[in-house]
Amino acid sequence: MNTQILTFGLTKNNQRMKKHFFLFIAFCFIITVHAQKKVFKCEDIHKAAKLIDEGKFDESIAILKECEKIDPIEYAYPYEIALAYTYKKDYQNAIDQLEKIKNYNGLQSDYYQLLGNVYDYAKNPEKAIATYNEGLQKFPNAGRLYLEKGVIYESQENYLEAISSYEKGMEVEPMYASNYYRSALLYLNSSDKLSGLIYGEIFMNLERTTKRTLKMSELLYQTYQKGIQINGDGIKVDFCKTIINANINSNSNEIKLPLCAIFDKNLILGVVLQKEINLNSLSEIRTSFITNYFKNDFKEYPNVLFQYQKTLLDAGFLEVYNHYLFQMGSKAEFDTWQAANKDQVDKFIAWYTNPANGLKINKENIYLSN
């Protein structure tokens, strides 16, 4: 990663708020997940789960403590007690509950995630990071633990370290969506918006129909609108800074260009045909980009997201996909377009919701910004 071209603008207070929001997403259904996977000796755990959902934390804690008496070797009860204490912001009691079960059988990476988070909420980020690292010793492919480390680094305004942690999380668990989301937010607020566009679109394919997806849809559209400037006969594409290093292949003497240069070159071929940026023209630009990119550059500069866009193009769905992707950026325009293309939209939905047609990322084809 080149520190000269990364300038982030998020604040520490914003990051703290985002951290608490993520806790809610990650843990509010933990009990339900546990209940689906196993049968508990104390069936009242289901009642306790409902009470936590209703915000009745003290009542839930009382039930779970009785469950502990029935089955004292089951870690789920003290784990959920700790979760209830966390929602109450009684962090020391949450820590005590979690520390006492550290040697229990069956602990998973979410245990270290919650314990580390609680230490962070208790204003002990160093202990939190140590906890995540301890978890990574046992669960080296737990992308969520790299995510949490990155969030702490963000709260400390150490954005390069945050990105490094998020991208390590992608590397070990390529299909875990949240590392892409956090990275996209950072990069979209930096001078390397191309990485933000790629990470954001990957995220939207891995996590669909959530509030975060809707937010990303709007952000991606706004980034394209700001990054493509059309003034009469003049156009400007500005998504990243092209820095060419002396990376010359000794056998061919060819210079290996950065992806930024390849992206700009192929994107601008579609921009020259447009007079403004809206949903329809952006879809045409992206279709032109994929067509030209696969003519000349894909073999030398492979990219998992662009490969998926080519799959959509070949299936006849890239136009629909593009409108779906950016719909929150121009709602009225999308509604009009959708009403005029209902049959194609229905076909796309059937295709896109088939698990066989989803974006597949593994350790061999993963895209990393650095």
C-alpha cells in the first residue's frame, strides 16, 4: 500500500458509533443461532433469547443463571449472560462471565470476538487486540477477528493499520462480507476510490438486502457520479492516482501497469459516448468497460469482480445488475426503469438468487488493493 496516495477523513467518534452498531448486527441473534445448532438441557434458553430481543436483560440473566445450575459445563449460558450484560453496558460483569469460560469446550471465534469487543467498550483497546490475537492463534481463518482489530485501529485513526487488518481478514476468509464493507468505506473516503468501488461492489454481492447494502448502493453511485466529469467535449475520470513503479519483467522488458491505469483506460472508452451520468449511462459505461477490458487486459490483469461482471454480461443480465446495484443513488430513475423492464428484472432475480450464480471468491482469485 502506498501511503502517499491514501488520505482518509473519518473521525474517531464516528468509528466508535459504528463499532456499537456492528455489535448489534453481529450478536443480536446469537442465542437463536445456538438454538438452531443444538439441543440444550435447559430449554428455557429460548425464553431467555426472546427476553433479550425484547430488551428485558435482567429477566433473561436470571433465567440463564438457573440454566447454568442445570448444565454447568455448557458455555452458551454464561456466554449469553455476558451478551446481556454487554447490552446493559455493564462491561465488567460481561468480562467476568466470559473470562470464567475461557477453558470450556466448544468455544468458537465469536467468543473471542465478543470478549475483545467488551474490553474495547471498557476502554481497554490493548487488551481487546490481545484477545483477538489470542483467538486468531486458535482460529487463524476467522475473518471477523481481523475485522474487529481493524475497527479498533480505525477508532485510533490508524487507517493504514485498519486496512491491513481488514485485508488480512479477506485473505484468510474471502467470503466474509464485513471486511469488504469496512474497507470500502475507508477507500471511498480516500484518494484511491477504485479500491472502494471494487470492495463495495464485492460486499453488495456477499451481503444483500441489508441496511448496509442500501447505504453502499448509494455511496457507489455517488462515487461514480463525482469521479466521472463531463464538460462539453471534455471528460475527466478520477478514481485513483496512477503511480508507475519500475516493475519491469526481466524477460520481456514490459512495464507492469497498476490496475488504476488499466481501469481508467478502459472506462474512458465508454465515457466518451455519454453526455451525463445517470443510471442508464452508467450501465452503458460499465458494459463498455467490461467489453474492452476483456479484449485486451483481462489475462494480464485478472480481477475476480470484473470476471463476475463478464459472467453477468454473457448471461444477458449486466444491464439489470447495474441498475440493481446503484438503485439507491437515483430511486426515481430506478423505479421508472424497473417498471419498463419488469420481465427482464424478474428473470434476473431468478438467476441472481440461485446460489450457483453468486460471486465466488477464494484464496486464489481474491482481489486485494495492495
